Amino acid sequence: MESQLNDKLILLLRDILPLLFMIIYHMLYNFVETKFNSGIDTWNIMFIKLLTKYNINSTLINVTEWKEEYENISNSILIFNNVKDTKIFNTDLMKKWNENKNKLYFVIHGDICPVNKAFVAFNSYFHGVISVSKKVKSIIHKHFPNKRVIYLPNKIERSIKHRILKNKDNEIINFGYVGRLSKGKNLPLLIRAYQNYRHVNILCHLHLFGSIMNEKYTKYIKDMIKRLELSDYITIHGHVNNLDEIYETIDILILPS
């Protein structure tokens, strides 16, 4: 998967920067979104690592620390990662960035409407969209046929040593989910699939890592776990800052969405 992802990145760079000597990569993101959404945080980290691997200069900009000098950026790629606050943009600034020969891309993690109001409102200023899912890619093609759409999924780069899908010396297999505890993430599907797996292998545990976005929905998930008599075999950890700690804890990562 890493090889395919790297090939896609190379094609993207060749396509949109044939005349530039240096890329200044500006990823603007909403601090609150990044803090409470580990998927966005992971995407930021891994994408910057890929750019670094190819000796591409990049700058990660927090919109809460905005500087006037950013308004004069030119000959660059500006990537807005899942920004949802329309107050960040204004028509004059978007026009200026385009006139300064920048190419603006918007990263979409969820369904385009009504989540990404910022993109919908200012879509005419964006050269294209980077989608982390094939579903969103198809939606963009349907509603914005003139936009360039690049499928670049969330990627986790970990060294694999002895992790294999079988019990060794009766050790517990730790499954893990990392993401928001919210609707649209298919957590009920994950829990039912885990329940079915336990019919053939009881030596396993499911860990749910992610911010609790809605107490009512979290209660629904907890009640479901209790109703299926899985309370001793599923742990809801909530938000965890150290992603490395998470990935060292689990053997298999599951992304049901």
C-alpha cells in the first residue's frame, strides 16, 4: 500500500508543479478539529512525512496563529485539511491567492454536504480536492465535475515485527479502532463483526480509541455492548494524545467507515 501511495503522490506533484523549484506546502486546519479528530491529525503527520521523504519543503500552519505574511504566499500549493469554519476564508483573500499563482486543494474526510460548508461556499477558488475515501471521490465527481479529485487515503506507517493474525502461546489478540466515536463510523457494524469473530476465537479484545463527540450516541454504543454481553471484551478508551502508544497496544487496526 505504501508503494501505491507514494506513486500517487509522485504523479500529483508532477502534474501540478512542473515549473517550480521548491514546494512550500501550507496545510491550514481548524485547531479544534485537529484536537478532537485523530484521523485529521494522523493525515497531517503522515502526509508531511511523505513530503519530507521526497525532500519537499512544507509548513504546517495553525489558523489560530495566523500571520499577515501568509496572505502573500505565491507559487505554492495550499492544502486546507477539512476546514469547516467559513470565517477562515474571504473572497478577496481567495482571489489574491489565485492571482499569486497558487493552487488550492481541499482535503475532505467526510461526506461533502453539509459537513464541508467552507468548500461548498468557496469551491470556485479550489483547483481540486483530496479525498480520503472513494465514496467522497465519487460524490465530488458527481457534483463538481470540473474539479480535479485525488484519492489519498489515511495511511498509518508502522514497522511490522512479529504481529500476525493468530494466537501465540494463548496470547490475546488486540483489535483496535481509532477515530471519532460518532455516527457514520460504522461502530455498530464493527461491534457485531467482533461478536461474530468471538464465536471462533474467544482470545481477543476490542479497543475503541477516539474522542466522544456525542454523549447520547456514546451511551447507545455502551448499551449495545452491554446488551450483547461484551462489556468485559470491549474497552472504550476515549481520546488518547499519543498515537504511538495506541498502535503499540493493538495488533490489528480496523477502520469500519
